[in-house]
Amino acid sequence: MSQVQHIISRISSLLVAFVLLLPAAAAAQSSAEPQAVAADASADAGTIAEPLPVISLLTVGPGSKIYQLEGHTALRLNYGSDADITVNWGMFDFAAPNFIYRFVKGETDYRIGISPMQYTMIEYAYQGRSIVEQTLNLTDAEKREVIRLIQENLLPENQVYRYNYVKDNCATRPLAIIEKAIRADSAALYFNMPHVETTFRREMRQYHSEHPFYQLGIDIALGSGIDKPIGPREQAFAPIYLDDLAASAYIVGSDNAERPLVESTSTLLAESPTMQSNDNAIWWIIFCAWLAAVVATTAIDLLRRKSSRWFDVVLFSIYGIGGIVITFLVFVSSHEATSPNLNLFWINPLALIVPIMIWSKKTRNLLFYYHEVNAVLVATFLLGIPFYAQSVSWMTVALATAPLLRSISYVINQRNK
């Protein structure tokens, strides 16, 4: 890696944390479940053991950590006394070199993992998370194809895949395998879920309702790409929803005979009532105190007709540094959901003009013009919210109002001199 990339990687680690993308790096829904181990590269992809296993879809309930909010999905292959294993596609190494840089750039790699079912049960029992098993109603031919596809995934050249937050993750991979196996038997899989007008962002907000500041980071970092209408199949990016989707699904065979995808459902583990919940109190205090400080400082500055330079240095430095991350996501990252992003109107690198030029009289005019332009840009962003394809939360509006108030205050004070 070049020195420039190394610097960007270091800066990104701090900046991502600022806009709450660091939890997203770990969270990006298809969580790295610790009970799984890397697939054995020597796995024999040429044999399918008989008798065939009972194949089930396992849905793990939400956990207390950010990256566990949408649950987790795995396939269970139960051979009875011979073997009982789980297969999942949610493994990643957060300690891997340049993980944050690669995540922000859209180059995060996940991999397939396998583990004994008993270890899976122990791990999730320890975490206090539920496990629901849906036994799949598959023919022998479909079971063989599921196993063949898993074995194909276990090949060294196929174990690692390029992760996509909503299109290719721990939930979409097993669903795709089930669909392919059914098609290979000249059958088709259909879903009987009611159509609901929704988007990826709305679904995320539903799952993150108790973690508003994590969702705020997503709302700032991701643009209109996650605001496009989606159907039930796309909603299955979330393991919790996939559980409901599978329950509604049915298979139509080549003879037009119908059968449900799920043969039976059972709860293997119930959620522990002692599972830790997220405490947002400190973040609400910081958020409200920050906004109160902006309003109070602006009011005081207007009364005394003088700008609080140190306050503006801190505020615009934070917004400028955050803007570097958003700019990187929009123009450099290969994440399809990060561009376009209208948040660049209020959080962008140009904010760094303020801490650089606020101390010099020679740059006073340029600083004045910046604040005029900034006020117009932020006001345009706020006034246009009802007409955008990109959804904007009220918390984003509150954050965007801060630089608007400071720019208006500066312009007024300079004109009154």
C-alpha cells in the first residue's frame, strides 16, 4: 500500500467513527458470527454423502451489539448421529489489514464458515439470542443440489466473496442457494408476502429503532441508493425478515404441484430476558447539549455583534472532517448506495476553510463569501427536503441547522460592523 493510501486509511478510521460508520463496518447486517470457523480448504467437493441430511434454515435473533441488530442466518445440515453442522456466510476479520479503509472503499470481503451445531447452540445461548429452525421441504434432488452448491462454495477459490450491505450478505447467500437448488429440479420458488411500500432505508430504521445514532450515521453516509422502492425479495437482506419470507414461500414443481417451502418450524433457543440492551442516554445528552450550545452561542454572538471564533473552529473542523469521509464515499468508494448523497450540501470538506482562515484579517473577505455561500447551500438543502428522492431524518435536519445558524450569524455580524 502506498503512503497516501496508508494516510487515508488512518484518517478514515477516525472519520468513520465520527459519522458512526465504524459500527456500520462491523454491523453491515451480515454479522461475523464468532462460533463459525473458516471452511477447510481441503473440503471434498466431489462427493455427496448418503443418506441425505435434513436441511434447515436457521434464523438467529437480534443481539445486544450493533452488528447483531438484524439477526443472522445459517443453513443446518443434520445427518443425525453422523454429523450435524451449520454453514453461514457471515465471517469477516475486523483485525485484517486496512479493514476500515477497505470497508469505506467498498472492498470488504466476507467468507463462508462451518461449525458443529452444538457449538452454534452454545455460542448463541451464551449471547442470550434466540434460534428459530425452519425445516425445508426439499426433494432429494434439491437437497443434493444444495449440498453441491455448498461444496462449491467451500472450494478455496470460492470461500471469499465481495460483501454488499443489502445485496450480498449472510441472508441473501443461503436464500440464493435454496432458489438455485429448487430451479435445478425444474421447480420454482414463490413468496406470498403482502406488498408493502418500503425501501432499504425504511427497513433499516425499523431494525435500528432503538439505536438512533447508529441509524443517523447510516442516514448521513448513504445516499439515495437505499431509498429506491424494494419488494419482499429485496427485504430479505435482513435475516429476521427472511424468516417470515421463508414461512410464506411455496414451491411449484414441474408438474404444477404446490408444496410449502417450510415443512416445520421450531424454536431451538428462546431469547434470554437478561440480554443487554443498548443505552443511548449519553448520546442523547451529547446531541442535545451540542445543539443547545449552537443556538445559545449564536444568540449571544448576535447580541454582542461578535463571532465566537474558537466555537466556529471546533464546529466547522468537525463538519469539515466529516465531509472528507462523505466526499470519499461519494467520489471514491465503490459502494453503490453512497452516491449521490445530498448531505454534501451541509457536511463537506469546504467547512475546513473556517478554522484555517478565521484568524487572519487578510482572509476575512474570503471567509465572508464562504459563509454566504454556505448559508445558501444549507438552506437550499433544508428547504428542498420534501422534494428529494433521498430520505432525510429529523436528526440530520438538526445537525444541518448548526452550520446554517453559524454562517448566518457571521454574515450578519460582519455586515453590522
